[in-house]
Amino acid sequence: MPLPARRDQTAREPSTLCGIDYGLPLVFAAAASEQVMVVRSAATIASMLTAHYTHVIETEYPAPVPDRESESPDTP
């Protein structure tokens, strides 16, 4: 691995890789043709997916507007 990506093997306490704490679950994705590699914590990926799909649901499937006539207490 390139020097910035290596953990310090001599450190007494676990070090971090790009701000990811030692021992946490990770998600790894790579696109070899683009020469791109991404490593993120599972919690970060879960948060990103939640935000994305919340946006998709709110924009693609908006909540129906209640019919005012059906809400009237005088309507049988």
C-alpha cells in the first residue's frame, strides 16, 4: 500500500486509516478500469443510503394530499 494508507505497525494504540477507527466494519468498492478505490465505514454508507432513498421516496412518491371533504366531521 502507498505510505499514507499504511498503518503504523509500531504504534502502541490502534491507528486510523483516513479517519476510520480500527476494528469498525468497512465497505470497500473499486473500479479497476477507472483506477479508483473507496473505503468507507459501514455507518457512513448506511447514512448515505438512508439520505438518498429518503430523498427518492419523498420526490418520486409524495404523500397523497388528504381530500378535505372526507375529513369533514359533518360528512357521513
